[in-house]
Amino acid sequence: MTRQRQLIYGIVTAAPEHRTAEEIYDLARAQMPSLARGTVYRNLGLLVQEGLIRKLEMPDAPARYDREPRSHPHLICQRCGRVEDLAASEQLLASIRAELPVPITGYDLKLYHICPACRGGGKDGIA
Amino acid sequence: MTRQRQLIYGIVTAAPEHRTAEEIYDLARAQMPSLARGTVYRNLGLLVQEGLIRKLEMPDAPARYDREPRSHPHLICQRCGRVEDLAASEQLLASIRAELPVPITGYDLKLYHICPACRGGGKDGIA
DNA sequence: CTTTATGCAAAGCGTTTGCATACTT
DNA sequence: AAGTATGCAAACGCTTTGCATAAAG
């Protein structure tokens, strides 16, 4: 557990945001300018392996990191890419299990929509 | 609608397999050796946009293409990466909708497990 | 004849890695 | 001191793109 590892872990877990490696790198460098990009990727990978955080692969965009490692649904805006956590639901899990004869080790459920900001009067999102 | 586009579309829709762009490229070249890799990517992208096929982003692996463009769950082996289609279930969709106040434009549900071949006696999968 | 797609090769982007140095234990 | 992680920079894998040529409508 090096200082850089703690810093990176702290940034991911501090907020409910789902940041990209690059965003984490920028935030981390504000506190430790010597930090290397490779170190960020290496540590994010390790933290994921250890089950401390979760990696979210995003369609046609860099991966994002979630401080909640347990499987739970995500609501994603198709236009701006904003990611929102949804509570893991027993109801939903039961329905998923009902579909399957086999035991599941985990799931990844992405729900797509257009967020209010993007749908709204013209003021829009990142993309 | 060029010959190459038809060829590519044909390969994706001919079988229930979920092939990568590279696999599609190889199969296509067997019939049209002059075909360029870029053309495959361009056409797959167009076919996806037109809603004729679906792109499946895979974790830490190249994307795969599904001949069924409508949202439906996929069962993925964590070890060998094999992808299996599951029927879209009304039950499941209802549960998903029940979680949300907002309307969904589509979803992507990946269920992870270890397939029989990989779990089995030693005979294993691709990776 | 105008528009759109192709083949080719180079570039792009997110991510990974080899290596010598520096930290952790 | 032994082991592991770091910083740096180069390499990687998948995918995209610019451009001149060729095909489609």
C-alpha cells in the first residue's frame, strides 16, 4: 500500500462519481505532481482485482471506476454519457435468476436513456 | 449497398455466433480477398447505426457483433469469453422498468458465469 | 455525372509494459 | 537486504481516418 495507491483509492471512493482513469490521474496529480499515468492504471487494475472498486466499461469511451464493487445497475445517458448508480434490487436479481438454470457470478446491467439535462430545452451535456 | 456491405451483413446474420471484427474480416476475405479491414469496421459501424445488427462491447476484449439488434441478455463465460444469447424476457423487462421512474431506450445485460466446458474436468476454453 | 464507398496505410486513443530507480517492510 | 511499486517512455491492440481511386445510383 503505497502513498500513490492510497491517493488513487481515496479519489475513487471519496465521491459517487464514476471517473475515468484520466480524470483520476488529473485529480491525483493535483496532490502528487510526480505521479505517472501508468501507476494510475496499474493501481486501478489492482484495486479492481482485489475487489475494492469496480471497473465500468463504457461503450465507445474510456472505462470508468465505481467505488461500489458489488453488481448493481447503472443508468447511462446516451447523449452525454453521465452514469448514475441504481440500487441493487432483490426483485431484479430474482428475475434475472429466474431466467437462468445456471448460477451467475456477477452481472453488468446498463440501462440507457436520455437524461433530463440532455432532453431539456437545449442546454445539453458533454456530447 | 455495396457487395462488401452485403457480404459483411451476411456473415453476421448467417449464424448466431457473436464474432469479432477480425473474425468477420477473415471470413469475408475468404470470399473477397481484396476486402480491407477498414471497410469491415466502417460497414459494421453503419449496420449498427441502421439498427440492423448490434455491437457487443466485451470486457478487455474486442467487440463482438450480434445479428439480433434488439436488447436481450447475454450469458458470458468469464474464462473463455463465450457468449450465449438469452431470450428477451417480459418478466425481466418488467422488473427493470419497475426499478425506474424514467423510460429506457434500451439496455445491455451481461450475466457472467463459468461455462460447463471451462468448469469441467480440465478440457477448457480459449483463455 | 454526382455521390458514396473502397483499399491502403498511417494515425489515434486508451491502456499496458520493460526497465532502471526508489520506496516499502 | 529482499521484494515490490514507481516514473518514464516506448509499445500494444483495436479501431478510426485521410486520401486517391473505384464503384454505385
